[in-house]
Amino acid sequence: MDFRWSKDQIERYDTVLRQARERLASTSGIGTGEHQMKGWRLLADLGTHGWCVPAEYGGSGLGALDTARLVEALGRGCPDTGLVFGASAQSFSCTMPLVRFGRAALRDRLLPGICAGDVVLGHAMTEADSGSDVSRLAVTARRVPEGWVLDGEKTFVSNGPVADMFIVYATTDPAAGHLGISAFVVDRGTAGVTPGPAHRKMGLEGCLAGGLRLDGCFVPDEQVLGVPGQGTSIFKYGMAWERTCLFAGYLGLGDRVLQRAIEHARDRRQFGRPLSGFQAVTHRIADMAVHLESARLLLYRACWCLDEGQPATIEVAMAKLAVSENVLATTLSAVRLFGARGYTRDDGIEAALRDTVPGTIFSGTSDIQREIITKELGL
């Protein structure tokens, strides 16, 4: 495996990092639709929404590894992790399934607007009684002439309160288990579609998430992704992208927090010397660096497997588990190093901790990743 980045890759990373720091560092109004859409337009200027979309639709046509590297730069330069998360959730759990499984007319209609930042997608899989177990969805879709009628409720729809379109997973054949799930593209303006208000969350305030109610919502056949019954495979495809490229943003957050910790250890003085003079402090920072680098290598390997078309189930699960848990440990260590300053909101350290906690829950909990890993190991 070649660990060297090309000149173009280095320049792309540096450009995104610089632009994120210059243009996204002072956004305000966190937790509002106005804030999310302001950031959304800035991300569109950076080309973020189209990094992994084919060039024919206005994207950059990058593979998983190159895309992850840019998301990593974005997560490092942009302190609003919720905004980075919302854009990544759209790109990887919504846009990529649309690229691969959408009909040509649907791709032509939606993808250029997505890349331009004019169309926002919401990912509607989770239900109140279906979190980790996505094989038994209460939302149903019944066949009617020229389409389907959807009924039921979703929750924790990323970007839901501001989304123009939704990728909705529903049960089309209750007797078929995971083979009875289908995926639909649903317009916000369709009769019977009611997005709910934004949830009050612990972190990721820059990404609004809420419920979605469907009451006799008609979806035409041309807005079915893939074929009926293929929903589970489509969902897994999107999750492979999300569990790698989205979590690259968390690596960037970890890099930002690590650098802050190093600077704090050099500048802060206690008992007549800088914190860097205490072995307990420097060893904690060393552990932070090891946590980040080990997770980074696992994530890069998983992305490389995706680009090579190789089976990557265990690689993706290991990467997601390592990044989510290691970055959480890194931000918690930073809070401890900063002491009281790490507990207050002025320095942004506690915000980083709040933003990393949900990473161990969404996209499959840490225990779900462990289950995937042990099954792949033959246990």
C-alpha cells in the first residue's frame, strides 16, 4: 500500500482546510434552519456536496479515499461539526445511493441541484421502534397503479426540517424480512408528507434532525431506488460510504482538538512551569495522537477497499468503531487537559465532546459494529 499523497491530493486538502477556516469559522445562529442553510451555501461554494458525484452531474467524481481526505480537512477547519455532519449525511447516505440506484431521469433531475447546494436531502430510515434493527420497519408502502402509497412515521431524519427531498425506507413485503424493504425518493411537497420540528439534541446543533410523517403519500414508480425489495442492499451501500467518509470529518475534529491540546500544554503554566513539563500531560497527549492515527489508518484502508471494489464489511466496521470511540476518547482527554476551561463553552472543547458522543450511536452503534466484526471473524 502506498502511503504517499500526490501533489494534487495535498493541494486539494490544503485548499479545503484553508477555505473552511476562512469561511466557516464564524458562522452563527447554530441550531436554526437559517444557520444550516447559510452554511449549506458556503459548502456548495467549496464543492462539498458534489465531491463524490460524477462530473457529468456537476460533481468532482472522486472516489471514497479522496473524498474522505477532503471531509477530513473540512472537519478540521470547520468548528461547526453539525454542519459537516449534515452535509456528509446527505452525500453518503442519500446522494451516493441515488447515484448508483436512481433511474437516469431521476439522476438528471436531482443531482445537479444537489451539487449546487440547491437541493437538500434527508435520510429517513430510523423509526421509534426500529433503531439498530432496520429489518422490521413500521412504515409501509403498498402497491397502487403507477406507484406506491407510503404510511407511517420516521424519526431522527438528518436535515429533515429543511430537506427538499427524502430517501425513505419502507416495508413492501412484510413476509420477506430484510428482502421486503424498498427505498423511495419522496418530495417534501407531496400530499401527505409532514416534516416534524427539529429535535433538541446533545450536540451536532448545526444539523437539524426531526421526524417525518407519511399519510397516504403517493410516490411514482420512477422514484423507487433500484427495484422493490432491494432497500436493505441500498441502505448497506450508503452505510459503507457513511461509516467511512462521514467519519473522516471526525478525524479532522480530532486533529483540531489535538492541536489545541498541544498549544494549551505549551502555554498554560502551573507550579512554575508549562503543562508540557508534566509527564502525565504529555503522555495523555501522546495517547490522543496514537488514538487518532490508528483510527485514520483503519479508515483509509476501508476507503481503499471500497475504491478497489473489494469486500469491505469488516474493514468498514472496524473503521467506524475505531474512529467513533477513539475521537470520543480524544475529546474527553482534551476536556481534562483544559480543566475548567474545557468545561465552559468559551474554548469550544466541550462542544467537541458533545459532538463526538453521538458518533458512537448513529450509523450503527459501537456494539453493532462489534457484532459485525465478530460475525466476519466466524464467531
